[in-house]
Amino acid sequence: MSRIPARFAANAAAGRASLVTFITAGDPDPATSLAIVKALSAAGADVIELGMPFSDPMADGPAVQWSSMRALKAGMSLKGTLAMVRAFREGNADTPIVLMGYYNPIYVYGVDKFLADTKAAGVDGLIVVDLPPEEDAELCLPAMKAGLNFIRLATPTTDDRRLPKVLSNTSGFVYYVSITGITGTATPDFSKVSEAVARIKNHTALPVAVGFGIKAPEHAEAVAKGADGVVVGSALVEAIRLSLDSEGKATEKTVSAVTSLVSSLAKAVHNVKK
């Protein structure tokens, strides 16, 4: 069993949901970003999503868009993202790492080389938001053959006729997008989360993690009551932004701004008894 399903299974056995945290690799600069990633697990993150910086992150709201811009301005690249994972793995062999982003940088890098380098770096899974199931031969199936989980997104508009197609080659977990729209721009209706998760579970045995719009511990606690995992991203990259100085540079507060928020989110998620 790879690290992603193993972590979800261990938390489920302990009667708790998993906290999935997202930051953009290289934000606000590569060194600070690596320091944040290294600190996330100790702060309570169960799975770490690393955004692959991209100039046109169409599914993301302003907070994540700006984090990509900061990372790119600081010189981050897909090659640099993989180097960050390798550096992380030197001190952490247990925490699952998922790369999240868009297909364009992968295509430019070269699919075969990307998959080989990604696996060698210690990545466990991929979320590529702009590749639908109809394009599975492009990346999903080769990724699965390479031993990587390919995590798919389901949304409130993914009906029961569409779900089997979306889930057909999904592995690791299902990422349920709790709102219609882009990241970080609205708060979900938490009363509907359990119902949505139950509907997805009619089609799959995979754990379901819920994200988009979860900004505070009380949000995370509410979602954890009905889901196997809680995904938080925009709130973390916004914590990075608010910690920067007037020139957009990291300060002594940048790492702790993220880890303190993750600690409070983890406490809220893990305290919910399943």
C-alpha cells in the first residue's frame, strides 16, 4: 500500500479524518517554501499537496494565483519543485506528497521524463485539474503504471451518470470540490457535505476529502464530521502573503504563520471522532 491510502487507512482506523494541506512550491521563495513544507507534518498535516507554479491557474482564486506568481518570480520551476520534494524526503519518508496543478508544464517537461523524475523524487500522487477522464491515456494511465496515485476531482455538478467515468481510474482519494467556482472565494454549505460525500461513496470505496472554501478551524471541524479528509489551501497561502514584508519578502514570521494555522486546523480535524 502506498503512502496516501496507508495514511487515510491509519487515520480511519484511529477514528479520525485526515488533514490535507496545500501550498505552492516556491512561495514566497524556494528556501522558505522548503522550510514550510518540512514543518507541515509536525504541525499536523497528514498529506501535503504541493502546487506546481503555473502562470494561468484557471481553477484557482486570487490567493493561489498570487502564490504562483510569487513562486515564479522567485525562480521556481517544475524542476525546482521536484528538487524540493527530494530535499523533503531526506528527512521525511512517511508523509504523502501530492503534486497539484495543470498539464501544460508537465507536457513541456515531457510526460515520460516527468513521471520518472516525479517517482524518483518521492512523490506519491498527482492532481491535474485540466485533464478530464476522456484524456486518461495522456497522463493518468501512464502515471498509474509508474506507481503514482492519480487523484480526481468531483464537484457539486458531477451527477450520478458522470461519477463512474470520473472515478474509473482514480486512486488514493477522491477530492470533492465543495463549491461551484474557483478556490478560496466562497464558504461551502457545510450541511450538505455529508450528503455529497455519501453520494460519491455509493460509487467508490476510496476515501473522500473535501476542499475549496475551508478557511478556519470551525470550517474544518464541520467538514471532518462528514468526510474522510479536509483540504485547506487558500487560507495557507494567504497566511504566507500576510506574513511578508513590504517588498513581498519572507520574514521571521512566515513559517510560523503557516504552521500555527495548520496546528489549529489539525486539532479541529483530528478531534472529530468518526
